[in-house]
Amino acid sequence: MLNLRRGVVGVVAVLLVGAAGCSSPPQTETPAVVGGLERSSTPCPSGQELREERHDDATSIKSRGCVGPGSEHNYRRQGHWEFFHPNGQKSGEGSYVDGNPAGFAGRTGILIDGREGAWVFWYENGQKSGEETYRDGEPEGLTTDWHENGQKSAEWTARDGEREGLFTTWHENGQKSRETTYLNGTETSVTEWDESGTQTSR
């Protein structure tokens, strides 16, 4: 009787192990691709969905953020977005309100349309390249840029999307390069210096 019980237990154990070995791995849903952006499972605010765009290598993430209906019920970039260089280093970060994906991209290659509030940008080596502030997709307030070596490259102020007041640029060695004064977006005066600090125009 004892041998019979042992035999039954052994058969049951084999059946359980066999069933476990034949079980299928969990199935993961392939992300849908909409407008070049992959749908991710990470939740966004109600009514919005997370999207990820990848670099040409198809593995490293290029951008990530939420999309949702805009004021005209078209899908637009909404809320916080992050952007990355191919090496994984963050290239930009900021928020959108009704950002049109088909809109104009600036010198960073990152969509400008719909930018709102503070934006920060970085070079591929991790050095900060710029800080900007936007209102309704237009520059507003102070903008500061840096050379890749960490030296400040430019600083200026915008009002209602137009340059206003002093616009200053610097050479990579830290010497002032140019000072331009603006009034309502119109240039009114310019002074320039070479890399040695010698004034070349006024």
C-alpha cells in the first residue's frame, strides 16, 4: 500500500512539472504605432495616452510624453515631455499645451509649437545647452544658452514673443562677442568684439 501511494505521488509530481514546462509565457501586447509614436502602457492623465518615439536604431528612446485631444479635438502633445540623444543622455525637457506634432522644430530639433513654461536642453555630453521660458508657444522672459564647453554663449529677454532689451553673446573662450539692443523686436544698436576682447564695431 505504501509503494502504491508513493507511485501515485510520483505520477502527480511528473504531471505538474510537465504542465509547468508546457505553459506559455505571458503574452505582451505589441505597442501600437500612431504617427510614428509607440503607445506605451504607462498611464497619463485621464483622456491622454503615453507615446514613445525611438531613434533609427529602434531601441533607444528619442522622445516620451502624453498626447490627448486638443482644443479642436485633434490629438496634440500635452503635459510633460522628455527628449533623448542616441546615447541615452537627455536632450530636452518641458511641457506642452496642444502641441501640434506637425509644427515647427527649432535648432534643437524639438517641436516648438505648444511649448509652455520652463524648458531645459542639454548637449550629448550632458552639459546644459539652454534654458528657455514659453507662453502660448512663444518665448517669454529670459533665455540663456551655453557653449558645449560650459561657457555662456547667449542671453536675452523676450516679451510677447519678441526680443526686447539687451541681447548678449559670448565667444567660447568667455570673451563677449556681441551686444545688440532691441525695442519691440527691432534691432536698434550693435557692438561687437573679437575673441581677444578688442572691440571691432559699434
